[in-house]
Amino acid sequence: MKQPILNPFRPGAGHPPPYLAGREEEKREFLHLLAQEPVLTNLVLTGLRGVGKTVLLETLKPLAIQKNWLWAGTDLSESAVVSEDSIAVRILADLSPLTANTLVSESETRRIGFTAPAEKQQTYLDFSFLKWVYDNTPGLTSDKLKTVLELVWTSLSLNNSGIRGVVLAYDEAQNLSDQADRRQYPLSLLLDVFQSIQKKGLPFLLVLTGLPTLFPKLVEARTFSERMFHVVMLGRLNEKECRDAILKPIAQHSCPVHFTDAAVAEIVKYSGGYPYFIQFLCREMFDSYLQQKDGGEINPVVTVEQTIRKLDSDFFAGRWNRVTDRQRELLSVAAQLPDCDDEFTVQEVVEQSRKGSKKPFSPSHVNQILAKLADNGLVYKNRHGRYLFAVPLLGGFIRRQEAPEGV
């Protein structure tokens, strides 16, 4: 029986690619942070969607484990960060699988005022005990969480002298924010607690991954964040790395389907160096070729241009359909700027609108619309007051919508 040909490419949210191209420098920087004694600097991984933040985060985990660091963490959903208590309990829940088999010494149980029942001779750092310590520690939420973290490290170091430290890694960390109207400050709590325990020499390393809005939020919450984190901005892959991401999975899986040199060049061009788009284009072209062959086509024809139409429909169209007509007009003006996929200013949009728009935009109008688009996740404002598309290669999609039919 003929074995089916498996498609090696994997576009998706956080799905590891068959071959991780590039990112060697980022790995080296992480290993440097693991070598700190004491921990002085934490890590922020940031970049646009599709650049491979989640995949890189998962790649860092085995590196930490090889260096005798424990690793805990998860995605930070909105429900996990609605209050100071919710983020604290999230951390306890993430730590407990690592500590559930760790005994607490009698001296530590006496220090925190815990008396074990007579029938329970040994106490372990499972979730119920961590939560008991948290609930019964007097003071603010930060005091409670610091007490638990100090207990965790003391117990871990007594039970296993080989452990270097604990990495707490959180993806989608841009969801973290303080909510002054509700008097809840989960982001400030996280920063304050980690700064405090690291000053005491406890080897907890915080790794946060998120969109480019993340680091400005950290600095806004606590100005010392600038000195507390090393920021790694994930960019596009260079041409060699793009070619490796395309060709090596085929070679590794001994696939009978190959891309021509012309097709590889087009994939590199249209993907813009973004790992997600490379995986998407390769997978769709691979599947289209196989479907044509299975349908009896002797010489299948698969082009990148055909696949781009599906990318427009699957990835961009939903976002484009959520904006108003006037917002679309402004985005169309911005998409005509030479550096629209890097960054642009309000004044550049105003000047561009005067060149061809029937209804030019005023600076105040541009500011208002860009603020709305930022709320919708289509643009963001960097720390230098310039705007960027929050969706990679959005400019090219917009220009394709504006192009005459058939062009």
C-alpha cells in the first residue's frame, strides 16, 4: 500500500515548525541570563504576531532545564490577570507541580506558624499547602506572595542542592495591566514582588512574552522596569534563514515534493521573513500540489500568487472587516508610505493624504483614528511616538485590496 506523503509544514498559533531557523543569538542571550548570580536582569521577548515568540519561548525551556533550572508558566489569559489575587494564585498553581513532592522542613513550618495534624507527619509543597501559606500570611497580597516564594526556594534548595533556580515564563503577557478604577494592580504586584525577592538573592527569573505594547506597559507601571528587563525584539528572518525554514523540513523528511528556486524566492519575498507566513505559504502550496496530483494532473501548477489569496482570506480579511470605512481610508493612505511596514508618523500620514485623497486627514483626525485602531489591535504606538502596523505585512494586503481587478 502506497504511503501518504505528509506535509512537514505547520502554520498555527505557537506550533513548533519542523525546523527553527535563526534565533541563535536570542538563545545565547537567554543562556547568559541563566548564568547570573544573583539574578539582576529578567527577559522580555516581544514582536509582532507571526514572528515566532511562542515557539522561541518553548525552545528556551529545554535550555533552562539542561542548566538545572526549573521551568513553570503558561499563557496569561485575561481571567488570570483581573486582580492581584488572581495573578498570585496563577503563580502558585504554576509552581505547585514542580514542588508537590518537596518536603517542608520542620523549622520552616514552625517559622511560618504551621502546625501539621498529628496524623500527618510530613508536609509537602503541594498547591493546597502553598495556598494555605498564602491565605494565612498577614499583610498585602505582595507580602503573601513573597512569603510563598521564599518558602518555595528554601525548601527546594534544601531538598535538591543541584537546582540553580526557577524560571517563571508567561506568554501573552501584554494582557497584564493595572486597573486603577477597580483598585487592582496585578502588573505592579508582579514587578514589585520579583524585584523584592531578587534583591534578597532568590534565583527566580521572570520571562515575559508579548506584543510590542508589553514593555511600555511595564515601564508605565514601574519605571524601574527599564533596569529590570533585557528586551529582545524578534525581527524577521534574513534570506538565508528563510531559505533554511523552507528547504530543510523537506530534506529532513525526505519529501518527494520540492520547491523550485523561483518558488523559494517568491515565498521569501511574500512572507516578508515572518516565520508564520513561511509555514503558511509552504503548507498551502505543498497541499495544492498533492491535491492536483491525486486528481490526475500530470503537471500541477502552483504559484505563490494563488496562495496569497488564501492568506488574505484566512489571516487578514477578518481584521479588515472590523474597521470602519473612514478607518480603512486612513489605513490605505498609510499603506502607500514607503516604510509603512516599519513605522510611520502622524505627519507622514497627513502629508500622504493630501497627495491623492479626496478628503485629506487633519493631524487631530489622524490621532483620533489611530487611537481607535490601536484599541482594535491593528496599530500600536511605540515609545518614540511613531506608529506601526500591529499585524505583519498588513500594508501589502491593503494595497492588494486597492489594486484593480486582475493586477
